[in-house]
Amino acid sequence: IFLKSVIQYSLGHHCTMTDPPQKKLTVSLLDYGAGNVRSVRNAITSLGYPLVDITSPSQIPSADVIIFPGVGSFHSAMQVLQSRGYDSALKDYLKNGDKPYLGICLGMQTLFESSEETDESGHLCSGAPLKGLGVIPGKVVKFDETKRSVPHIGWNGTVRHQQSRAMRYLDEHAHEENGEEVYFVHSYYAPLGEENREWVLTRTTYEGQEFISSVQRGCVVATQFHPEKSGVTGLNFIKGFLESVEDGTLAQTTPLPTNPTAHTTLVKRIVVALDVRSNDHGDLVVTKGDQYDVRESDESNGTSTGRGGVRNLGKPVALASRYYQEGADEIAFLNITSFRQGVIEDMPMLQVLEEASKGIFVPLTVGGGIRSYVDKESGKTYSALEVASRYFRAGADKKPYP
């Protein structure tokens, strides 16, 4: 379902965020420098928790709690962890299962023994599987592309295998079979097996393939889904996890009876598309028109010329926030003019993304503007990949090339 910005609706499953009181617990964030972790930072701070970055292995043993939002490739993640000495420190931190940890996406996959994603040389699916941290038994494998679309991307449900204090704010009876939907984007998964059965917190189904969607054993928790992009459900998961760390109840889990015939499915989502461009005063506005003719009619001479001012439906961040509060599952900013007059150091859309990601916890997509660019002042050339990386760091999750 793809709705343009002029369509109004009210679903009400997002709630208004207010400034929470500061917590005593300090969250240590392990950001190894790949992709977008801005939303994770914003989610943590929106819940009132102070944040520090891990910049040295020496910080790991004394951390109150570690959150590792890994994104990108398994090889790159393990390479950085090993080169900086984080891998040994993390293994020591995790070995007894009594120190709080939340891994997200690759932050979960790297807990397993190995992945077939790359070999030691970084070549895809050749040679011996690349070793992970080895905390959880099992190997991460790729979805079979002959049987389903890859990657698995979108909102899907979960089936619980354990009752966890980290899920204290989630409705255990909502959608009994499909669980509360959360946001996934991945091509590799961890299969369920007898060797890791006690680790499984939830499982999910993607086009017939069951996989582990979250794990917990003791105080070690990790998710394949992205809670920071899963709306109120995701924020409530992070909130429940951190509050369980604070009150010392995180390790209190109870096995649940599981129905082997219960399966989950991808659900339809509401995507709001906002056409964004600069008006005649240089301000970014959301607009709409017929085949990108977004100017008001000029009837000053008695005839309609269509060359009036740019039609202004509102400010991008304010409108995006409103749609998020009303239930949007994804916000797409369509950069319909690619802001050809901007420079990369001050791209207007980067500011929009940075502001929007402070209070919008669903995927943010940018269309248009991803291209190679020559800065007129410095003469420096930026590749399309470098421009895309800037968008990632500003808060974007997906950026189709024009």
C-alpha cells in the first residue's frame, strides 16, 4: 500500500513521545562504523538513558550494559572487531551470560559460531565459513533464493519460545500466532537446531523458512529484527530490556510451550511518500503536482499558466512526524529535484533525516539525490556510494538509486 502525502488517515498505533526522566544506568554503544546507528542512539536517549561510545576494548569489562547494533556484512563486522581487539573482550564479557548485552541484526549473527556469508578473504560463499564469536552454537546461512525473494524485508511476526522480562511491555496475546510485528531486513539467518534450542527467544517464518528472530540466555539478548525501526513495539522491547537490567530481573526467563504448526507472515504496511523539493525561497517543502508540475496556477493575467509559487503542503519533518503518529509503517522522502544546487557538506535532506530520526522509529527511505557529485567550491568529486553513506549516517535506511 503506497499512499501519497495528501491522503490523511488515523490508525493510532504510534504514541506521542515525551521527554522521560534521566536514568542512572549508562548504555555503552559498540558502533564499529558501518551504516546507520543514529536511530539506535535516538531510541536509547528517547527513553532517558545516557549513552557512551565504546572506543577501546578496555571499556567493555566495566560496562553497565552493551548494545551492539551491527549492520552491513558479517565479514566486515568481524574484521573490525578483531582488528580493534573487541572480539576477545566481548567473548570474556559474554562467556558467563551474567552481563547485560543486546545485539541487533549482525549484533546477533556474530554471536554464532560462523557464517557462510564470506570466507576469510571476504569472498562470498567460498572456502571455510567465517568464524563468529562462538557464543551460540550454530552457523548463519543464506536464504535459498530459488525458493523465495531475498532479502527478507518488511514487517513480520514472531512466535515466542520463552517468557522474558525484556518483553514486559509487549502484549503476549496480540496476534497469538503472528505476534507483534517487527521490522526485518536481512539475507542471512540463524536456523533453529537442537544445539541452540535453549537460546531461542522467538522464531519467525519467511516464505516457509523458519529462523531464529531473537535469542536470550541469562542476560545476553539479541534480535535479528530492528527494534529501533519497529515503532512502539520496538521501543517497548528496548525499554523492557533496559528496565530489566536496572531492576536485576533480565535473566528471569521461563520456557513456553510452542506450537510447531504456528507460522508467521509478512504483513501489509502503510508507506507514506512525501514529495520534497526547494521552493522559490530555498526552503524545503512537501509538495504535490501533476507529473511533477508542483506550482500553483498563476491567473494574474486572467489565464492559468501554472507558473505560480511551489505548492506547499507543509514542512517535511513536521508532516513525517504527524504521519508516524497516525500509524505510518515507513516514511519515504522523494527528493524530486535532487537539490542540484546544494553542496554535499550541507545537503538539506541530511538535515531533514537527522531531525526526523530523533522521533520517528520506523524505516526512513530517500528516493532521488543519490548520485555522484562535484563540489563546485572545492572541486572534489563524491561517488554515489559516498553520497549514499552520508544519507545512511544521517538516518536513512533505504536509498534507491535514481
